[in-house]
Amino acid sequence: MKSMKGYVSKVRVLKMSKTPLVRFSLNEVNCLIAAHSLNFLADVDEGMQIVVSGEYNSRKQFVVKKYTVIGKPKIMIEFEAMKNAPYSN
């Protein structure tokens, strides 16, 4: 299995299903993720730094098997922003 580290850009959902197929770019490399794609969408936003592990397919796309967010995941950032927001009445 190969590993890459970089910044995420161009996140797109290619196919909506029980396990969506998500496409994104990592340092200009086209990547696909199906396993854990819902968690990926909750954890990662464009501009975030991540590390991915996986293999290249025949179309030279990197198929992600595992990923790790460097720093806080998107869902934690949004939760903290909600927690710190003043209540509106």
C-alpha cells in the first residue's frame, strides 16, 4: 500500500448510494474513496491536510483505503463553533 500526504481540493460526490463514491484531489492527484466515504465527508473539507493510504487503479486514480486528518476534523471545528456561538432569542 502506498501513502501520500497533502492538501485536499475539489471534493465531489460522484455517486449517491448506501456508500457514496467521493472524488477529491490531493496535491493535484485524483483520488477516490468509497469505504468510509460518509465519515470522510464529515471529517474533511477543502484546504485541510490529510494522509491517505491506498493503491492506484488502471486509470491512474489513487483509491483510498485509509485516511487520517492532520489537525482537527471538520465536524469538530463545526461543533466547537456551534458551542461557542451566542444563543439567539
